[in-house]
Amino acid sequence: MTQQTIPEEDPVLWLQTACRQLRDTLQAPGSHPLDADPPDPATAPWPRRVRPILAALDGLAVVLDQTVAPALLESMAGSDAVCIRELTQGLAQAHAALARRAARAMARPDDTGRSGTAAGSATPATAAAAGTGLYQAWVKETLEWLATAHDEVLPMAQRLLDPPALQAVAQACKKQPGLMQIIRGPAPHG
């Protein structure tokens, strides 16, 4: 991963950078500094892969839901506002579902995820395979969520938000340490 300089005055670019960094992390586990210890997919499909990026994902969702979406709605009127509301509410609902799935899976990483099947009745190989399948489904849905944020919501924000709204977005980003870590990159070792 190449560390880039992100302009202090462009919080939408910060959020787009976060989307790209998270996407890259999910598409190539083990290649990002936040995931320095790549797991064996057969034994740790959830906690060691997902935990390092959840704070950034959750921080991104908070900024989008609580700051960007209301600012976009305030900037628009009429039918455009209805479309923006549907898009941003759908994004919020999708993130909530992703967060619930990750929390359940990480609370019981050995669970097969099949209804009626107790975690203890599955063989370790079956549980690991099911966990890997659940992880892959979560990754696919998370990548779709990130694409919607990056390709649809944030370009609108770039075009429509005025300087005070952008300043509010910057302040909201700064209140999310997990998000800022992925935007700025890990602290230098020294």
C-alpha cells in the first residue's frame, strides 16, 4: 500500500480514501498494515480478519449516517431529496445488517451458521468451512456497501456540500479514531 498525502481541507476525499483502503484490505487480507498477522482462513475466518477494520467501517458509517446524509438532504429539495434519503437510508440499513452479522459471527466464530445446528455438534473442519463461507458473504456485502458510499454518496457530497457542511464532515471524521487511522495510515514505528 502506498501512503498518500490527503489534503486537510478535503474530508470527502478522506472518506473516499477510507472506502478504497477498506476495499483493498478486504480484497487482499494480510496485505494491509492493519492486518499484519494474516490468518489461516481455515481456522480464523472472522475475528482476526474483521476486527482490525471494524472500527474504520463503523466510523465511516457514523460519519455517513450522522453528518453526510443530513447535510446532503439539507442541500437538496423536492424529488432529489427523496432519492438521496432512500440512498442514504439504504446505506445505513445495509451497514447495520453487516455490523450485526459480524458481531454475531465474532461472538461465536466456531458456529457453522446453520439453523438448528449447534456449534458443538459440527466438526472443526465443517465449522471452519462454514465460517469461511459466512466471512466471504460478509466481505461481498461489505464491498457492495463501500462501492455505494464511494461511487454514489460521496461524489454527491463533493458536488453539493457547502464549506460549513464540509467542515462539519471533517470534524465528524476526526471524532472517529478508527476511521482516521485508516485514512492517515498507521503511526510510524520508531
